Amino acid sequence: MRRQSLTNKPRAWFDLDRAKRFRGSGGEDLYLTAGGRWVLHSRRARRWAEIPDSAATVWLDICGYQAAADKIRAAWARQAVGLARALEARPWLRRSLRKEG
């Protein structure tokens, strides 16, 4: 196991051996950790930074990893359906959200 510390979160790390690597252009690589986090590595700046799913999706699209980006979007769609179902099943929640908005 090779631990890699993150630059933007000094106490956080991930296992490089278990992460999936996406090679990019311009001196950057993106890693999907075993825990499902996205880590962007800039070789020029020597930075390892955790990034959100939205930024990872954009990076994957730009670098030609369309299938991986589509998987993230599909997961978002499944989550949205689940949230909509949960909202439909709780009329009291819909009413309370309407009052606040």
C-alpha cells in the first residue's frame, strides 16, 4: 500500500495502489480512490487535491473519458429519482418546503 497525502487536506490520504488512474494531458492525472473520492494530481504544481464529482465530470469530458463521465451523470440521475420518490412519499415535507420558499 502506497499512501499519498493530499495537499489541500494535510491529514487526508488515499491508497495509490487501489485507486483507478485516468491520464490527462498537460501534466494532470485524475484518480478515483477505493472510497469513491476524486483526487486531481498536478505534476507541475506537485499538488494532490480532492475535487467534487462535478469537477471530475468536467475533467473527464475534456480529457476524453466520456464513459466515466456518463457513469457519474447516471448516478446523479438515480439519486434525483430517489429524492423525488422520497419527497412524493412525504406530503408533510412538500408542504413545509412550499411554506419556506
